[in-house]
Amino acid sequence: MDGAVAHWQMITRDPEALARFYEAAFGWSFSADNGLGYRTAATGGLDGGVWPAPPGAPEMVQLFIEVADIDAALVRIEALGGKLLMPRQVLPDGDVMALAQDPLGRPFGLMTPAAKD
């Protein structure tokens, strides 16, 4: 669905402790069984994940918005005063993603899921 929030991730200095907290508090389940070792979170609602923060980076929650064409979305974002943070990348599972920033400085992700057979 173009423009829908499709995924979220928490960026944290201690992914293991954060996963343990949400698992105990809300019963979420976590798995790192993927090509990047990314901790996916099954919440019973909109699923997400946990990623380690780079040194010195702030902790945050980041939304990923699904778009049909990441390149076209990035052109639109920049025309509206946003900024490209990380160019389009194809992940090991075939999903495509990029990172951008809105005009007020909030980072967010764009994603196009891999085609399902």
C-alpha cells in the first residue's frame, strides 16, 4: 500500500536489553534469523525490529513507509525540502530500502517489499 507505515524500528545502544524488556512487558517475540542479523519483532500488530545504534548516535524510533517506487519518492521528498540520508539499497531478502529526513530533521525509512512468488 503506497504511503502506509509498513514497519518500524528502534535504534538503541543495547538491542538485547531492549528486546528482553519488550518481550517481558508485552510478550513480543524477537528473531535474528535473517541475512543481516536484524532483530525482527513480532508484536501481534504492526511488526518492527531493533537495530544497534552507531557510536554516538541517538536512540530513536524510526518509521518505514511503503512506496511502489523509492527513486520517485526520493525525488518528491527532496523537492519538498527533505533530504536523502542513505540511498536505495537492496537487502539480502530482496526488500528495497532508503533513508530520508523530513524538513524538520526527523529521519524515516522508505521500503518496497520484495516481490512474492
